[in-house]
Amino acid sequence: MPELPAELERMMTARVPRREAANVGAHWIAGSHPVPEQVWEEWDGPMAVAIVPAGRDWDAVAMPFTRLDAVIADMGPLAWRHCPVLLDIPSRRAYAFVPEGTAGAWSEPGTTALGRDSWLIISKPGGRQSRVAQWRTPPDVLTRLANPVDLSASLRRTATPDEPEEGP
């Protein structure tokens, strides 16, 4: 059997990153990192999460689970269809993904907006979910960011007087 050229053999034996071509949501999240390959490697690691920066392609509004439930009930579930929402299980906080730049002007009590210089721990959409970060609504081929004006109005309508202030 003839020997393979060295370059061809190297290409065949090199570690090929596992990237699901059809997993648009995972590509969308990985693409928001300055080094997308790092995100894929972290997802394939033992923790199954990656640390991804906000403020590049999206910002996130953090709120307690109960606030998210109230907002979804107020706006209706169809308003949230295809809007990515990540759950931080240990802290019982939800992160609604909103357009990049939203954090700079965000001021709704009981919430925190994450933009530039903020990072989120994110499980791979459509992949293995960690016990820390799970998707309530993962990004997909129809992903759209939550409308910050509508979100703000709904947060005001559903606020309760005994709600604790959220910290930065």
C-alpha cells in the first residue's frame, strides 16, 4: 500500500473540532466570542459550559426566575418565542438576551443589565446542559433578541412593592 503524503496524513489524524453544522444556536453563541474555537472546546470539556462575553452581539438582562415568569405571563408566550433565555440554576436568575448596547441605558429596578466587560456561563444550545446554566429558550435558526422597550414596560407592569433590588 502506498504511503500517504505527510500533509494528508497530518490532516487525517489531527483532532477535528466537533461542530454541528445544523446547530445554528451553538454557532450563534460561539460566534459572539472573540475566539469561537475556545467556546467549542469549553463545551466539549467536563463542565460542558463556556464563558462568553456580553456586549458584542447581544446584552443580557438578569432577573429572578419569578420576574421572568411574570413577564412571560404579561407579554404572552408568543412574544418570547425564539428569544434566547438562559437560566442560572444556582442563583435562580434568568438572562433574557437583548440587543447589544441595551445595558448602557438600562435602569429597571429588580434587574441587572450585562453588557461590555460582563461574561456569562453558557451551556451549548442543543447540546449537553450543565446543572449550572440551562436554556429555557435556546437560540435557533429563527433567533431574535428580546425587545428592550417591551421588556422594560412589562417589568414595570409586573413589579411588586416588596421586590429586592438586583445588584450589578
